[in-house]
Amino acid sequence: MQFGGERALTLRVVAVLDDRPTFDGWIWLAGYVLDAKGLATDRRELFVQFAGLHPLTAVVVPAHCRHSGAAVRSAP
């Protein structure tokens, strides 16, 4: 809805904003848009259709963002 057509983007979701009114099948998400290298380029709050989301099969964390001892897991 926000982009006036189909435009895919990769979003690192940091929160589901469940305190906002929605319609059946729609949700508000807060997160960071990731570029092709996996770097955050912009913070966004998006109103999206849940059925249109495609979870990544693996989480990629750039080396400079990793903390020692941090675990990186595949998405369910």
C-alpha cells in the first residue's frame, strides 16, 4: 500500500506494533530496511498483509555487527 505497487524489500523486523488498529490479515511492523549487503539503510514502520511476507531461511549478520558470543540462528 505504501509504495503504490509491488516492490519487494528486505526488512529486519524489530517489533510487531500490535497496539495499532488493523484489518483482518494486516499487521504493522517496525524494522530496518536492509541493502544487498545486509546493512540497515533506513528505519521503517510498515502496514503489510501478513500473507505477503516471505521470511528468510537464514539470518545474515555482517561481520562488523557481530558481537562475540552472539548466536546467529536460522529462521523457523
